[in-house]
Amino acid sequence: MGRWSQVLDSIGAGTPPPIPFVDTLQMPGLEKWSPGRISQVWTVREDLFHPRGALFGGYIAALADRALGLVTMTVLEDDEAFTTADLNVSFFRAVSGGVLRIEAEVIHRGRSLIQCEANFFREDGKLAAKASASQAVIPFPVGLAEG
């Protein structure tokens, strides 16, 4: 099993490597993953609502960056790492409760860039947001914390 498969499996099992921003922001784990795809489920938290009673868009952007990073890991070789080069989020519907389903996939895997997309579905099945990212592939640095 490769480096990234082990990281993804540990996240799915609820025993991820410690990552301060993931813990601080209470990011969701993985429901399932396969090469080029991930899915997550996150229970919406009212403490992250803006004054009009819906989820703060900046938190959706953070969820997007994490989901798009996780799906990128599904296609990396052991000697590769990545960094987000571009992140775009479009908002369609407010999220004001329930469970948010996040589905992400790799659209294109090139030598130096990986293009991926994520869809955010409300509990009623309607698309709430869509995100896309370009991930720059970089060499895996010695001593880098994984995850």
C-alpha cells in the first residue's frame, strides 16, 4: 500500500495524522474513496452561520479546499506531493441545516497539474455549491507531515 493510500485509509477510519487546521476547523473525514474520487458527509453546524442564518461561504471554501486536496491524494505517487495553485467556489443555494454531502473527483491528471472538482449537496439533494481547483504537483519533501 502506498503512502497516500495509507493516509486516506487512516482518515476514513477516523485515525488521521494530526493536522492542526483540520482539528481547529473540525473538518469531516472520508466516507469513502477510490482513485480519482472521494465522498464526505458533514453535519452542518449553526455556530458557522452568518447573521442571515446560513452557512458562512468561507467555511464552504475551506471544506472545498480540503475535499479537493483529499481527492488529489488519490492519484499521487509516493514521491509526489501537491499544493493548491487555484481554488474557485460558486454558490447556488444557502445551506441552513441538515447534512452536507461532498463529492469530489479528479477531472485531469497531468504531469505537473491536477484538475479537480467538488459538488456540495444539501440534504434535499439540491446542489448548494461547486468548487474547482488546480493542484500543482511537487516532489515529496523529506520530513513533510502527511495529510
